[in-house]
Amino acid sequence: MSPRAACRLERLGFEQVYDYVTGIADWKAAGLPTEGTALAIQRVADATRPDVPVSTLDETIGDVRQRTLDAGWEESVVVDCDGTVIGRLRNNAWEADAETLVENVMESGPTTVRPDGPLHPSLREWRSAAPSSSWSQTPRADSSVSCCAKRRDAYSQANRPSSSGRTATDAPDNGKSSHTPDLQSPTRLTHADYTTRFRHYRLLGSTIRVAEEMSTEVP
Amino acid sequence: MVSAIDRIELLRLIEDEDAQLVDVLPEREYAEAHIPGATNIPLRNLTSQTVSALRRDKPVVVY
């Protein structure tokens, strides 16, 4: 549809015409904000944070621990030189000697969820797939991390009334996270807010993904 | 000539060149979800009258 529209605009005299071929589906798949009545459906992206601390295999636990705690997190995502997620640090890893290398104490990577997926079904899947996990990530198609959701934050977001007035029936778990971010409702996002996200995604160099239909199912 | 762009180029056009976004999907689909700031001009309504509000000195991105 958009190629025909682009051609028609050209015939109408517009000289700078571009066709965003993958359109709104690609936009939503990247977790970028949208406007419209579908905002009643909370997405995984609504409960994620882009400020997840990352670390590399050759860093020491002492350095990473300090940086992670200073940022208000209790976990760190371990990435390789290309930014691909290969593991994480949490719990006992922080008790290791300060000079211990990350690669010697990291564990396997966190659960992966799609940012455009509906939040409530994702929470159920998250709980059944990784009952001991306290958080999950929402990576890009090339597996490099874009942002993370702590389980406690995700439940908090899911239990907020949506614009349709519905809330989740799941109770929050007993996550030990001490930092609960101010997760804005998409309906309150300003132009400046999503411009900031644009910049974030530009820095990360997002790749194209195809969105799935969002479910209206609520637990 | 029309250029096909990806999301990264779209974001650059919005940020750097104040691009105008035009959602050509039907009104109902636009009402459900659209990119913030996009104007809805369904394909079937795309005429010289309906595009008169668009600036010709700025890029126009359709989706």
C-alpha cells in the first residue's frame, strides 16, 4: 500500500518522498511508542528499561560490581565485543574476589522476550519458563541487548490500570529489586520522550524485525 | 524518485530533517495504532486536496 502512496505523492509534486516499507509492524517490534486505542494493551516494552548495565568477559568483578550497584541494579548483562548477550552476573557472582574475571563467574543469559509482545501473556510464560529468574531482557534481532525488564517492575507495570481500566490478576512476586523506575504510560509520552528513545535506538543500530499480532488476552 | 527506507533512516529523517509522517492505512487501523505525530491520509483519499497541509520543502515518509 505504501509504495503506491509514495508514487502518488511524487505525481502530486512532492520531491522528497520516502517509503517506510516495513511500517508500523516494524516500529512496534522495536518497542517504540505508538499512539492510538491499542494502547489499552500493555506491551513488554512498557516495562523495560534501557539503562541495563553491561559488562564484558575480561572485566573484573570488582569493577563491574561497583558500576552495577551505582546504577541501581543488582544484575549485569554480559556481552561480547559485538554487544551480543552471552550471560549475566547476579547473586553469588558479586561475592567473588574483586579480581575475579567476569567469564569465570557468569551464568547463562536471561530469558529473552520480544518487546512488542503483550505484557500479560509474556509474564505467564516468563514465570513458567524461568521461575527462579528475577528479570528478563528484550534484545534486538542480532541478540545484542537493548533493554531489560526486572520481574518486579514488569509485574508492577502489569498491575497498573490500563486505559481500558483492566489490571492483571497476577500478584507481584517477591523480587529483591530495590529500584522501581518511574515507568511512564505510553499515553503520557511526550515528543521529547520518544525522541530520546529514537536516539537510544539509533545508537544501538536496530535491525528490522517483524511484529506479531498483539493479543488482547489478560490473565 | 521514491526511496525505500528502514527504521534507522526514518529516525534520522525525523530527527535531522523534520520529516512528515503519513500513515496511509485505513482510518480504523490508524485509530488503533500509529507512529506518534503521523497524519492519516488513507491511500484511497490521497489527492491534491488531502495533501495540501503537507509541506513540500520537507521530506514526506509514508507507511
